[in-house]
Amino acid sequence: MQGFTKALLALVVSFVGLAGVAHAQSQSSSQQLPFPFSNAPSATARQGGEVPVMGGASQGGMGANPFASISQTQASAAAPVADQAPQPLNANKPLTPFQQFVLEATGRRLPNFGDSALQKELPRDRGNQPVATDYEIGPGDEINIRVWGAININTRAVVDREGQLSIPTVGTFPVAGVRASGLDDFLKAEMGKVYKNFNLSASLGKLGGVNIYVAGQALLPGMHTVSSTSTLASVLFNVAQPGINGSYRNVQLKRGGQTVASFDLYQLLREGVLTGDRKLQSGDVVFVGSAGPRVALNIEGPAAAIFELKPGETLSDVLALSGADTTLLRQDTVLLEGFNPSNPAAPRAVEQLAYQRAVNEVKLKDGDIVTLFAVRREFANAVTLKGAVADPARYPYMPGMTVADLIPNTDVLIQPSYFKKKNALVGVVEEAEEQEKNTAPSNLQQVLAKENNPDSRIEVIRETVRSLVDQINWEYAVIERLDKREIKPLVVPFNLKKAMARDPQHNLVLQPGDIVTVFSTKDADIPKSRKTALVKVVGEVKSPGFYQVVPGETLRDVLVKAGGLTEDAYLFGTRLMRKSIQQQQEEQYQRALEQAERLLLAASNSNAASALNAADAANVQAQTQKQQLYLERLKTRRPDGRVVLDVPPKAMAIAELPPLVLDDGDTITIPTVPGQVGIFGSVFTQGAFAYEGGKTVFDYLNMAGGAAKSADDGSIFVLRANGTVDSAQQGWVPFVSGLHGRRALPGDVIYVPEDFERVSFMKGLLDISQIFYQVGLGAAAIKAIQD
């Protein structure tokens, strides 16, 4: 146990110094958008354009497809069954030759416009489809019939290939061509020829399919069985999808050798028009024509795609089809890459065109790649103000504009949050002041409780007052500027206070695009001499409250600001609490507790192993439990950040206090003269005794009945009201207590420990208590022992 105590003592003492602070820096990386035209190619123009022609690009109408000679891969035909498993379609569709060409030219894999609308799988069951009221009954359709009354029938009947329907006990009659909306009336009329006085209900069940043929440049050519409700448009989305060279704008319906309808998928997708759609019949042929001229729209965002053109369509039509937001496009330039058959050695040429001409006049050709750029984010007449300001925003730039023009007065620097916090502060202050009024301590136990449980509401006031407005860093602000000649960012620092005073050295002339940033003192650790400190003064002063102190002001200065002392002030007990000290003590305290637990475990295991009998083992276990209980109580205590002041016991004037420079957040408490002296530990009567001037420490021990038989007279110590400790071990005279002749002072706490040899674990607790007192626990540690 002695080893545990000494190790713990050494550990905690080593923590008294300042703790190092590790700073972690994070690095951020930027990514560029994968738009492939960050560096524009050299400018060329079509013949007759604003820019001289380079490369001899041809003009005119729709040219021949330059990819017609490239072989294509046809998907094998499938013979679907009504309830077959889903079959993958365009999910594995290969790139068209033009898609591959665009990928190699731009680095982007552009989809064919319309691909996203096509189904990726064939449906499992094309029979159970909802039908329109005008649907005509046909061969293979299933009809559910229920009849009750004079006759009862509940059956399912299927229309045969001749269009006949057979119903048991009724007969056979033609039903093909009857509309779904008139099915009940038709069946009642037919059955009414045989029966009277009955009711009937009929509904369509599984619909029969029709066999159609898909031909041309289709993804799945061949014969397909589709629902009898199918139309030309509906099969285009599944079994009649265009193949890699198939057209999205020329899908024909052939019946009896004649073209009876033609369908344009683009018209449906962009205009919602079903022009040319027809219901399919058995034997119909859906013919997918070859794709017309195709152009690639290379643009940022989802509008980028490959489009199939019809005669006469321009870039304006392509943009309308794509859904691109043209307001976000640069209006000054368009790049157009196309084929130039007149130069076989280099058949591709690029031209740079004016936007309006490219959109409305230039005729696009098969194989063209059109590149449009996003609008620049640059403002021609704006400067930006941001940081610790009232209204961060972009403001209009005027020639000759300076920092003082942008920030003409301090109103620009008062943030809206100030007024919100200020309005909310009234209720907080009233509530906290009322709570403080009702919690005045009246005895030693309340003193101890208040020491370990500071008033959090008062702290709320302090933090709210301090954070009402961000303190401006007047000495440092910056202008961020782009050096367009060197293409590099520039940071130009200046003194904000001098700039607003129109000092020509700091009131810098702004340029369009500049970003002016104002910092608060929170943004950087500015020198202490430029920080504003707010301290709290309470207790026996004439004007308790919060006071702002300028750099260099001391404890004496702020007590003068508070109106001076009252006649009941006890300067010897002055308490100065500092947040920075509390944080350091908290770190030390936590480390000491963790080390104490490890040492306690090691000591307990060692003592248990050396126990000679059951009685020794029980004694070790009892000591361990007491020590563990004591450590658990210490975990509930927290350091208060007290700065011990060297004050004469009989000090009466402010000038007798040390000239300690104050920090932001300090709390100064001037107590009243205590009327008691506390005595705890191994004495006959523990408690608080009325203070009487002139009595010594041992006089009060005698009043408590003296030390008990188990006490250690040589280790008695006294906690003074100013935070210092006097002990019996102080002094150099052999065999004379260091407390001999020492007078007791108001507010003293006298502690008599147990004899070290008789109760070994009490020695450990005593040493621990003394150490924890030094890191700011004070009377709390004694209270933990006492409990």
C-alpha cells in the first residue's frame, strides 16, 4: 500500500506543470469536374462565319451517314412465352459506332436520347393487362361469366380462333369485336334467347395474345406474341426497341404489305403526343427503320446525349429536345466538330462559332459534335464582402472603389445575431439572478456544496454577455484577388481600422471580383494585448457584476471598478477562479484518477497474493472496497481553477492584494468573514466550531475532544481560507509540530488523519487528498474522505 501511495503522489505532482497541446491540421483536396473541354481548341469557323475558316469544313444539308459502312451486331430473335422469366434488353446493348466515336473524341460516354425510357426487361406476364372500355374482344381472350336466378352458371370461357364463345347449357355464339364496355349487355341478350329471369355478371380475364413480326434495325427481330391490347407505341418500349443502328424517329406499322402508321418516339417524350399510334393485330409487322443523321450534344449535366435529326432541324431544336437550361450556357462561343470529306488525310475539322448563329442558322450534319460551355461564374461589376459582417453578400463595384467605400462605418460589422441574443438576454438574466438570490450559503456544508457545484445559470449570463457580438480583428483583414496575368490567387492584407479611417496605405483600391474578408478575434489567436476581457466580481463589493477590463488591468483595478469593499469583506479568503487553470487541472485530475485505479488494482492483487490466512484476505478486501469507494467519490468532484493568492491574514485594503493581471472569464469572489472553524477526521467530535480570535489550532482540537487514539498527530494539516495548506510536518525543529502556536483563522478546516501504521489505507487516502487539493479540489477532497 505504501508503494501505491508513493507512486500516486509522484504521478499527480508530475501533472502540476502545463500540459502540451497537440494540434492536428487537416488538408483538403480539390477535384475537377470531368468536363473534357477545359482547354478549348484553336478557333475555326464555317464558311461565311465571323471567324476565318480553318480546315475547310463543308456546309449544306444532311450528308450521307459516315458510319454506314461500319458493321453492326444484331441481337438474336427471341420467342417470348406469356409467363417466361424476364429477359434483359438494352441493359447490355452495345455502343453504337457513333457513340464509340464520341467516346474517343470527347472522353464521355453519351447515351442515345430516348434510351432511358425503354424497358430494361421484358414483362413476365403480358396477359393480365388493364383494358380500356373500347377494347374489342378477340380470339384467345378469357371471359369470366357468373349467372344466377333461373339458371346458375359460374365458368371461364375462352374465345376461339373463329371468334366464337361457348357457354355450357347456353350454346355457342360469336363474340369477337364486342367492346368491353358492352360485354354484359351482349351476353344477356344472347342468353335471353334461351332463358328468362336471370342476372349476369361478366369480366375479362387473361387476354389473348396477337402474333406480330419485328423487322428492320430492331434489337430483337423476329415473331413475338404480345398482348391484344398492344399498340405500336407500347411494343416500341419493349419487344420492338431500336437496335444499335435503329431509328427512334421512324418506326412503321405495316399491315397487308402497306404502311398504315409511322411513329416518332421523340415526339412522345418531349411533347407528349401519340401521333401515329395504332392498335396491333395478328400478322402486323413493326418495322424499325435505319437511324437518320446523328449529332452529339457535349454539354455539362444530364442534357448531354446523342440525338437523331430529321430534315431541317437545327441546334435550337436539339437544345429543346435535350431540355438543357440555355440560361446557364455561355452565349459567346460554340465549338463544332464535323467531317470534311474534301480532306481525306485529316477528315475532321473544328470550328468556333458565335452562339446565336450556331443555334439558329448553321445546318447540322451527320457526325457533328457540338460543344457548349457552362456560363462563367465571374461577375463583371461585383465585389464580395464576407466574414464577421452584418450582411455578407456581393455588392456592386464602381471604378475607384476602396475598402472604406465598401465598409463605410461600424454598422456594417454588427451581425444580426447580436440583436437576437440581446433581446433573449433579459429573461436569462432575471432567472439567473433570482436563482443566485435564493442559494446564498449559510453554513460550512453549503460552502462545500457550492464550491463543488458552481452556479451554471450565472455562467450562462457570462457566456451570453461575452458572445453578444464577435469582437472584430481590427488589425488584420484581407482582400482575395485573382492575378489574371499569372493565373494565381493573391492575398492582400490590410489594417481594417486604418482603412475605415481612410489611411491611404490601408484603404486599398478594389478591383472587380475582389473578395474582402473581415475576421473576428475567434478566427485567429490574436495577441492578448488586443483582446477584450470580461470578468465577474461577486461577494462583498459595493457593485457586484460583470466588468470589462483592458489588457494589463489587475485584480486591484477591477475591485476599484466594482466600487471597493464592504465592511464585511474578508480579503484573506479572496477566491480567483480562472478557466485556463481549471482546464489544466481537469486534465491532470483525470489522469491522476486513471493512474490511481491502475495502482489500486495492482496493490490489491499483490496484497491478496501475500495474505497468509482468511482474516488477512478479508482485511485486504475490505481495504480495497474502501479505497475504491473513495475513488468513486472523487470522480464526482471537479477542479474549480482556483488561483492561490498570497494575502496577509489581516488584510483590510485592496492594495494588500497581489497585482495579478486578469484574464477573460475570471471570477473574483470576496467572501464575508466566516464565523466558524471546521474540524474533521480522527477526532472525538467532528463539525464546525464558532470562531474565537486568538485561539490556536490545538485550542480547537481540544474543543473537539482532542485527537482519537488512532490519530496520527504528526500529520495534522489545516486548509486555510486563501487556499494554502499548513501541516504538522512543516518546520525544522525536531519533535515539534509545525502547527505549534499557529493561530486558527476564520474559515479554517482542520483535518486529523488516522495513524499511518495502524490503518494503512488511510495514509494513502491522506496523501491522495493533499495532492488533489493542490490541483484545485480543496475542501471537496476532505469531504470525500469524510463521507
